[in-house]
Amino acid sequence: MGLRDKLREVIRVKDSPGKIAISFAIGIFIGMSPFLGIHTVMGIIAAWLFKLNKFVTIIGVYITNPWTIVPIYTFATWLGAKLLGIDSIIPSINWNDIKLVDIIKEMGTLLWPFVVGTTLLGLFSAIVSYIIVYQAVVRNRND
């Protein structure tokens, strides 16, 4: 099932346009969050806690998948670095004498740009997706 098919299913869900849109938007926000590896669990918990549509929330969470996560997280880290005033996010690593400790140390400098970038990108994407999904649901029901 492709993205287009999933979005068609989302706008056909029998729920209020507002609930569908907020469920999807929360899923998008969680899917872009820095908590890689627990997005699905977070989506299910959020849907349960806030009485959202679980199906729609999980579809939103799965906006990040093996094909999209690298460009999304790369852009988000770059965005976070720019917002934090960090000029270069590519660490200089001596590849001739590399150790795991060195990689972890160098990658640690990317933690805050990653957290800031994914949070802001997720928030922006959630707002935009709410508007788009809400309008799509309303338009679909008027046809």
C-alpha cells in the first residue's frame, strides 16, 4: 500500500474531520521526533491517551520509514544546526586512526541540532498536515 493509498484511506475514515486531522498531525509529529525506534509505541500510547483514531495516528507515524528517515533526519539536523548557530555539522574524523569512542564523541555534538531540528520540523509538519488532511476530509465528504 503506497502513500497515496494510505492517505485515501485516512480521508475515508468514519470520524470527524477534526479528529482525523489531529490524529494524523500527532502521528506526523511523533514520526519525526528524535525518539527513533519507539515511534510506533509512542503513537499507540498517544492515540490511546488522547482518544485519537489509532489507525490514522499510526499512518502519520509511518511517514518516517527506511526510505524517508535519512533525508528527514539529515535535513532536521542541518536545520537545528543553523538555528543553533553551528556552521558545520560534518565532524572531522581521522579515518586512519578511528575508534568507536571518537565517533561517539564527534556525533555527540550533533545531538542538540538533531533534537531541535526534529522537534521543529515535526511541529511545522504537524501543523501543515493538519490543515491539508482537514480540508481533504471535508472536501471528500462534500463530493
